[in-house]
Amino acid sequence: MTATGSRSTEAPAYPMARTCPFRMPDGYEQLRADGPLSRVTLYDGRQVWLVSGSEEGRALLLDPRISVSVRHPSFPALAPQLAEQADAGFSPPLSGVDDPEHAHQRRMVIPAFGIRRIAALRPRIEEIAERLIDAMLAGGDRADLVSAYSLPLACAANFALLGVPEDDGRYITERTRRVLAPTGGEAPGEAERTFGEILDRLRRLIARKEQEPGAGLIDDLLATRPDEGGMDRDQLVALCAILLTGGDDTTSSTIAASTLALLEHPEQLQRLRREPELMAGAVDELTRLTTVADVLPRVATADIEIAGHTIRDGDGILVSLMLMNRDLDTWQQPDALDIDRKAGRHVAFGYGIHQCVGQNLARAVIETALTVLLRRVPTLRLAVPADQVRANLPYVLQGSMSTLPVAW
């Protein structure tokens, strides 16, 4: 490995847990200094590449010589639970497959997440947000913003787009939380069993929709038969599971972390209240700053020369979206919140062919959630000291938030 500047000699343990949901974890400052590529050590002792540079990360995420396939024997697992899923043969649609399989799946779902369809859904998202705020305010002078507002809003918007009934949605949401935010006391294999329950519920939902079609992405996918380029039922169930479980917690946590960041920067919060037209740009900046889904695991399928290093065929690669969004060569004062910043080039939704298919929906939900919250709750404040607010376990969604106590 070629040395570049002042570099630490150890390969630190990774992932690194966040303390504050919108600030970098302890250890990221050194990774940024060691960048744009450095080495880190996974739970099983394996050393892999950690990419922190914005230019290098973008280049690698566009490079056909790296793979997202968890089927690859050298694919880097961030935690034992994720390794167990890969060993069991589960290959996530969209996010865990390469082209041409990925391209086929993406073509099938991308129309549902288009700008026009999301724009048509915005009044429904706002209606749900207003109703949730009504219920939250009626419940007293304090609440958990995640369970009362951000998570049910994110879920309801996703369910409306996909055509999932409310009772099925509640069932899937509850079990998704068990998988994404484990308490640490689960029995071995609990995550796999819980995910199996989600799949079983989706099979029953799809069977009902085959008999009684409705409106939504699931119905659109069912209308395309396998012999016409559609998916068989097992493929459809797996894809729906990813679409239903992959975005709700990310969107909800971005809303919560953004609220926390604004409460910690009251002058910028008050400005958004006075000038709500700034919210769309502020959402880009808040999404950049929080970068809830941080690391993208990849594996090299050929030797790659980049930034004075040689990534060998079979090497594991972790691309840190948070560090790319905090690159000192790309952003001025990247660790600061600045709602006037032109942050549209952030990579919090990923980059390249695997960029988040649901980003238009996520942006609409986050923008609506914050706009309604700031307008309806002018005296919003934290109900606990800021240093008591924590992110969840780091290996699934590094900035995931299961709670944010607020008062007014």
C-alpha cells in the first residue's frame, strides 16, 4: 500500500458507532485524514478498503469491476447477522445484484418512483402528516417524534405508493423494526425468522391482490407476467420486501436526525419557519449532513489502480457515503449545517447505477414532514439533553434513530 501524506499505521475496527446521529463517529476524523483510501478491520478480523474520498468513491461506484453481489465469496459482511443472511442464500433484489439482473429489476420499478407520480402523491403525504401532528398534539405536551410522526409517515407514504393495506403495513412495519433495530438480546436466527414472517405476509398479500387487483406498484408488477419479462412470485415477494423495508427507517431517521440538527441550530430553524420556500434546499443539506445510510459494501472482481493504491481482485471495499459527504476537498466546512449550501451533489442516496430508486419519494416525505412539523409545532424542543440522543447499532443503518423525545 502506497503511503499518501500522514497516515496511521493500524487498520481500525469498523463499523464505528455514532454517538450524535448527525455528527461523524469517533474515528472518522482519522479515516478522513488517512484517505482517500485506507484500511479497516471487520468483526471477523478481515481487512478491507475504506473509501472516504468523494472523487474516488464516485469513480469506484461507477466502475464495472466492483460488484454488489452478496453471492460473491469475498463480499464483505459488516456483522455476523449479515453474513448469516448471505450464507443462507438470500440475495437482496436491486441492492444486492449486479447487471443485467439489476437493470431488469430497476426498469420494472422505476416508473412508480418517477417525479410525476411522487408529485401526485404529495397531497396525500401532507394529509397524513397533518393527521399525525393532530394526534401527537392531542396526546399531551411531549411525544416520541419517531414513533408518533416520522416512522408512521414514512411507512404510510411507502404503503400508499406500493398499494399495501393498512393492516398489512402495520404488521410489516413492526417486524421491520425488529430486524433493523435489534436490542441485542435476540436468539440466534431471530432476524432471519422475523424476515421470514415478513415474506409470508407478503405472499398472502400478493395472493389476495391476484384475486382482487388494486392500485399501486405491487399491482403494476403483478400485471406483467413472467413470460412477458415480469417476475415469478418468489422474485416479486423478495423485491416487495426490499422496497417495503429498505426505505422506511432511512427516511424516518433522516427526518428525526434533521429535526435534532435544526433544534441544535435554532437560528437556522427559525429561518426555515420564516422562509419555508428554503425547505427543498435545506433538505438536501440536512440529508447530506445526516447521511443515515453510510457505508456501501462492494467487492472487486479485477485489479483496480486508484489514488496510488492497488485494489486486488477479491478485495472487500466499503464506500463511506458520510465521509464522501464530508470530503474537505469537495465541501467548505463540511461538518457544519448550512441551509444556504448548494448541497444537491451529495451522495446520501448513493451514486451510480445502484443509486436509491426511492429517492424522489424520500425527498418528498422529508420535505413535507419538516415543513408541517415546523409550522404546526412552533415551540418544539428536545425533551431530554441533546447528548442523551443516540443512533442505533451501526451495521445496518449507521444513523438509524428509534426514538427522539420532544416537547412543546
